Amino acid sequence: MVAPVRSFSALERPRHSFRFFDTLIVIFVTVLLVSNLIGPKICAVGPFRISGAQLLFPITYIFGDIFTEVYGYAGSRRAIWLGFFGSALMALFGMLVVLLPPAPDFKDQAAFATVFGFVPRMVAASLSAYWAGEFANSYVMARMKVWTKGRALWVRTIGSTAVGQLVDSAVIMVLAFAGRESWSTIGNLILSGYVGKVLYEAAATPLTYLVVNKLKGAEGVDVYDTRTDFSPFAKGSAGEDFVPFGLRPEAGAAD
């Protein structure tokens, strides 16, 4: 029996040069680091109390959706690991510099420690939640794109965020507060943060559509993770199918 001929070219990532990928990673990591720095402040919005990080951190999930949709799971995996190591490095050196004795004429040690005096347990909880949540988001986004054959982007962005943010919220609240707060309080924190983040993503859907379509057109490809190794620790980036932008796999394209 003769195998059917593929209707589109399968290319490996090293053979395709992306114009905006590295720039987007820089922006993504910057947003992630800034959200960690502004997180300790509790802001009052009417009767509600939110962490400063909630203004920026959900944007990292929007970036995660964009990376996966435009550049594939392997591209998102690279961005996630770079963000993880950047956050870990900032936390490590923040704690180290706070521990160093201040100069006699340095009068702002208390304020400096408030901003950079990361608590080890919170650092571990935050990094674990970020790692697990981002990879869950990217995996669901990539698999749903193949299942839907590239249709209904809004279903993928909201659906992947619903999974990723649930993992993120549950991991960070349990690791950070288990043994210190009651399980009912932890459950309340998980639910409150989760609902707010998913609504944030839903509200940003039109912007996500705009950015994704602009980037696909500029890069000239549309990635389907049909043969990708989804392990977070996989090396290399080959395995995705690159389709000319505007053509779904079943639509066909010239080889």
C-alpha cells in the first residue's frame, strides 16, 4: 500500500529564520521579572485587594499562547526556560545582596530588603507554579491546535489558560501557604486568583488575535505540533510541521 503524499512541507526549525522571536522573548522575560518585583504590593481597587503582579503576570500567559500558536511548542518551551532561569537568577542575587552588610552611609537597607528580600519558600512556590502552569498552558494550546486543525483560536487561548492558570494558582497557593493557612482559605485564594486570571485572558482575546495574525503573516508560517516531543526537558526543536500562513494542513500547499 502506497503511503499518501503529504499536502504540505515539513521543515525543521533550524532551517527557518524567525524575525521577531528573540525580541518577543526579551519582552516576555522582562514582563515576568517586573511582575515578580511589583508582586509584594497589595493594591486597593474599590472593595477588592489584588497583588501588583496580577496586573502583569497574566500577560505572560498571553505571551505563552502567542509563542505556542506562532512558533510551536518548542518555541514556547525555550521561552519558558529562559523566563524560569531569569526569575531564579533575580531571586538568588536579590537574596544575596540583601544579606550583604550595607555601607554605613546607605540609609535605604530596609526599603531595599522589602523589595529584594525574597523569602525562599515564596521563591520556590513561585518558580514551581510558573514552570508547571506555563508548560501546562503550552501543551494544551499545542494539542488543541492540532485537534481543531487551526480553527477557533479563542477556544484554544481560553481553554489553555483555564488549565494553565488552574495549575499555576493551585501550585503556588498550596506550596506557599500549606501549614500556615487553613485549607478553606487556600481554596478561596486559588479560586479568586484563578477566576480573575481567566477573565483577564478572555478580555485580551481580541488583542491576542491581532498579534497572532500579524506575527504569522510576518513570519510566513503556521506551526502544527503533529510530531513534537512534548517533554519540557527535550533537546532540539525539530518535529513541528510548518505550513505557509493562511493554509491549514488539510488545505494543502505546494511542496
